[in-house]
Amino acid sequence: MKILTTQTIGLLQKITADEELALEDGARLLAQAAIGDGRIWLYGTGELDAVVTAALLGPDSLPKAARLEPEAADDWNETDRALVFARFSNDEEAIRLVEQLQARGVDTVAVAALVKDEPGLADIAAIHIDSKLSRPLVPTEDGRRIAMPTVVTASFIYYGLLVLLDEILEEYK
């Protein structure tokens, strides 16, 4: 538990330090829809749908947010923005979705661990926030690694965006 706690805290601190500008830019991008006539579409691949559920149903929901349904592309327009969560930046499902959103004029904030030397979300999303979680955090006695808290890091980034977005919206009032 001590290793897991130390590694997780270190990871969250690294996100805070290294992704500060991307978080601010992401919040500004999402604010465009919140202030204007658009919606903020939320999508998470795999287990990261949990962050979308928390963002929609939890006590700290995003204003004007809705779950993105890929088959409902006719509902998307250029006043909207999207927030897409994936485990890794080369996630094919997330890449296809961001490309579909771009074709409709929807700028996207993508949250995923950067996979270096591979094209992906960092190359196509308007804003990419690196979750920094590229492998499990805790080494085991037999040489394996376990404990890859993807939902924890994605949630932390979501709450960072929420806090910054709230500040922007307060200043706008």
C-alpha cells in the first residue's frame, strides 16, 4: 500500500506540474461551449467511461455536458466541444471518434497517456492532456507489475478541468 500511495501521489504531482498549461487550455476550450450555445460531449473508452458517469451523475458535473453517443453524430455541431478519455493516446476507438468530431467542427480535449513515437490523440485533438500512466505502478515479488489506476488519473484530470472551468465561468459572469 505504501508503494501504491507513493507512486500514485507522485504521478498526480507530475500531472499537475507537467500538464498545467494543457489543463488551462482544455478548460478554456470547454468554456467556449459552456458560455456559448454548445454542449460539452463526454466520452470514455473502456473503463474510463466511469469518469464520464461521474462527470454526468456525480456532485461535480460539468455544465451543459452530455454523454457522447458515436452513432448520434447528427447532434454534433461546431458550437460543441468534446472531452474524450482513453487509456493510451494510440487508442484506435478514441482516434476514430476524435476524427469524426473534427469532421463536424467539434474541437476536442483528449486525455490519455502519451505513447511516444506513435501517431495518435496528441497529434489530432485540439488539446491533449497526458495522464502520464504508461504502465502499472507496483512491482510484485515475481517481477510483474500491477495497479494501473487509469480511472484515478483520468478523474484527477477531470476535476482539474472542472476547477479551472469554474474559475473561467465565474470571471465571465
